[in-house]
Amino acid sequence: MNAPKSRSHDTNTLEKHLGDRIDAVEASLTSKIIAVEANLTDRIVSVEKFFTAENRAAKEAVTIAMTASEKAAQKTEIAADERSRTQTASYTAMLDGVMKRLDQIDKTIAESGGRREGIGSSLVTIFQTISSLGVIIGLIVLFLRH
């Protein structure tokens, strides 16, 4: 009779011992899993903060570049407008000078009697001389060929 009691006691002791060991392993694994999860969560948060900071820095760099580009474009447009205004003023001054000179020529022609006298008679004389030279040269060429 002693044997069955001892056997049952050994079984109970073994069960208790194994149950305690299983509980200890479960508690150890649970604490390790919680520690790994906390570590991973911390790493994910730090990586997220890093990328957020990098993203913010990239956005700021793009904003700075766009602002600089816009300022450069505005300066270029202002310089082009100033050049255009300067050229327009210069051309206007030149045209005004030409128009004044033409007005003076018209006035001189009108005062000198028009085409019959002054410039008009000089031009007629020049054209007659050129025509006469053309006829003389043509006659000389004909005599030399024959």
C-alpha cells in the first residue's frame, strides 16, 4: 500500500514541478517578448522621427530653392524691362533726330525754290551727266569692236 501512495505523491510532485517550470518559462518568454516589442516600438518611433526631420529639411530646401528661383526670375524680368525701356528711349531719340533733319531738308528745299533750283537742279545735272557718260562709253565700245 505504500507504493501507490508514494507513486501518487511522486506524480503530484512531478506535475507541480513541471507546472512551475512551464509557468517560469512562460513568464520569461512573456517578459522577453514584451522587451523586444518595446525595443522595436522605440526603434520605429526613432526612425519615424528621423524621416520626419529629413522630410522637413527636404521641404525647406525645396522652398528655399523655389524662392531663390522666383527672385532670380524677377530680377531677370526687371533687367529685361529696363533694357527695353533704354533701347526704346534711344530709338525714339534717334528717330526724333532723323525727323528733325528731314524737316530741315524739307524746309531748305521749300525755301530754295523746290526742284527747279538748289538740290533739284543739282540732281538733274548729275543724272544728265551719268546718262551722257553711258552713251559716250557705249559709242567707244562700238568703235573699238569694229
